[in-house]
Amino acid sequence: MTGRRSTAWRVALACLLVALLAVLVSSVVTLVLVDRTARQVTQEALAQQADVVARQLDAGVPLAAVEPLLRGQDIAVVVLPDPVADPVLARALERAGAARALAGRPVSAVVTADGTGWVVEARPAAGSAFALVRAPERGPLGSPLLGRTLGFALLAGSLAAILVGAGAGTVLARPLRRTARAARELADGARDVRVPVRGPAEVADVAAAVNELADALARSEGRQRRFLLSVSHELRTPLTAVRGLAESLADGVVTGDDVPGAGEVMVREALRLDRLVADLIDLARLEADDVRVDLQIVDPVALVDEAAEVWRGRCAGAGIAFRAETARDVGPVLADPRRLRQVLDGFAENAVRVVPPGAALVFAVHGDGAVEVRDGGPGLAPEDYPVAFERGLLHDRYDGRRPVGLGGIGLALAHGLVTRMGGTVTAGPAPEGGACFTVRLAAAGPADGPGASPGPRYGLR
């Protein structure tokens, strides 16, 4: 922030520049109009004087009687066709065509001779002709008063612009400074900070955005705390079991034929801990963009058939009706087979946990290569499907009402892995009555055919 100019300063400078520009433009336009008007008025006045002089000469008044009065008004009187001593005046008369007055035609002209403007009015009178020539028209551009007036206008406009700009900038910047203070408080950890949404539309939009950010941060940190509490609970349960059995073995409480059973429980709980830690590590690496994904040409039907062999046996032991549905002529997709299998196993693991005996678990592959895992379990509430992949959200909602996974990170991990492979994953109701999770991946194109490289790698560091 150091070295940056404030909004008030910028607004004041902008107002000053606008005021200066407005004064200059208006001054130039005004001067041009005034100068043009002055020349027109001078020409009309000189024409009227020429007409008066012509009538007087026709009435017998000698020209010498009116000439001093005209010369006192900076008007040169020339008797035509007498020679003119002043060469500039002579050129002006020539360019105006004053000699036409000798033929009985009045002449009115504004000409330039040697860079100077002249007003020429020639009239026939008393059998001859004369011309009245106005001295060079300086107009307002040559007046010293003009410089003083223009300088005063610039000074007054500048002062007014600075005052107005500083005031307007201060008023505009006040809500922005208030919003900046709120943002700094949010950065310092305060989550109850809210900014009044008022002022100009843009400022109100910024205030509303900061308020939305505060709400989002509060929700995100709340979910994170609940997630950590959930993971802590999941870790504590197997650790407690392992510790209790280990202490029993150490104290000699478990002996003889009970030792193998205790060992199996310890191994099972240790594997549970290992899965949870592995999922946490994968999720953390996904969020840190540090997961390696090797895209290859994968036959989704073959991969689902391979997974089906494993889950058919597990479902048979749990009394669950398992079946695989695969379409014909399914094209290959680009995927990491190990990660895709991890995703399908995760969906199936969640399903087996809640599907009652006799209900179905289905692996399906559609003609477009989409892979589904459907079940006949209790499913989810309609409002839960759009948020199913948010970390720990479903775990918090269904914990205590049905069996839940380890910390509620499985669906978030699946979403991250599928997204990293360039695909999409969605959740919705299944025809079997439970939930349906659908994975769609990019089809393998001609460039990914036999002999081609395995494909690009994502997430490499």
C-alpha cells in the first residue's frame, strides 16, 4: 500500500484536469466566436457609415468635412481612383475589388493583406467613388484583458475542481476504507466482521462481496473443524482398540487361544488406520496439486469386469445381489486405471456399508463409456446429491443414522481424482432405490491409438 495514491487524490486530480480542459476548450470556442462576431459587427458598422457618407456626398457635403471624424475612429478614407501611398492598404483595396465602386456597384469585403485583416467598404457617390477601410481588427485575442480573464478563469476552475474532487474523493473513499479495514480483520482471523452495503453500486458490490467472503470463510472453517473432529474420532476408535488389546497382551490378560483373535482385531484396526491415513494423504496431495495421474488408453468394460470379480465375492458373503451391466462396442477412454479402480472401489465400499441383504449393487458401463456404481440402499435426500462430494458434509449429516465412512473423505477424494483425470463425477438417485455415482471420462481419440504414447501426465511436480 505504501507509495500508492489515495482515491481522494486521484478524484481531485481527475476533477482538476477536467476543469482545466473544460476552461481551455470553452475559452478557445468563445474567443473564436467573439472574434468572428466582432469582425461581423465591425463590417456592419462600417457599411452603415459608408452608406451615410455616400448620402452626404450626394447631398453636396464635401468629403473633407467628414474625413476627420472617420479618421478619429481609425477608419481610413480613400478617394477612388487616387493612388494610395500605403502599399499594404493599396493591396487590401486591390484584393477587395474596391475599383468596382467606380462602375456604380457598392463593395463590401473582408480581406487579408500581409497577414493582417482589413474591412473594406467602397461606395459610388457624387459622380465618383470612395472607400472606407477599417484599421486592422485585433479583436479579443490581442487584448491584455483577455489574458487576465483567462488566467482568473483557470485559477478559479482549478481551485473549485480541487475542492470538489477532494470532497468527492473523500466521500467515495470512505466506504472503501471501511471495506479494506473489514478485509484486514478477516485476514487477522475475525469472522464476525460485516460491512454495511450502501453507497454507489460498485462500492456496495465490493461490500457485499466481502460479506459473502466472510460467510464463506466461516462455513469453510466450520466444515474444516467438523472434519477434523470427525477424523480425530475415526482415528481414536481403532487406536483405542489397538491400545487396549496391546495392553491386555502385555499384562497377560489375553493368553492362550485368545491371542490369535486379538491379533486379528489389531491387524484389522491397523489396516483401517492405514486406509484412513492413505486417504488423508491423497486428499491433501490433491488439494496441493501434487497427485500423479498417468493417463492411458483404458477399456472401461475390462476394468469393470476386473473389479466385478472382486466385489461379486464380497457381496455374496454379505448377502448382496451383485451384477455387472456392460454395453457392447464401448470405446476406450483416457484414464489412470489405478486411480479409476480406486474410485470404483470407494463407491462400492460405501454402498456395501449401507445396502441391506437382498438389495442390489450394480457396476454398469454405458455406450458412451460412462461408468456407474448403483445400489439398492437407503440413498440420499434430494438436496444432498448436489453437495455429495463436499468434504465431510454427508458424514456429518448421516453420522449416527447409518454406517458412515472413515472421516467422510472418500467421496471428496473420488471427485478430486476424477477431476484430475479430466472427467466428471455426479451423484443421483438409482433405479434400484439407492444412490448412483456416474463417472464420465474423455474418449480416447485417433491420436491415442496403438503405438501412441500413454498420454499426458497431470499433477507432476
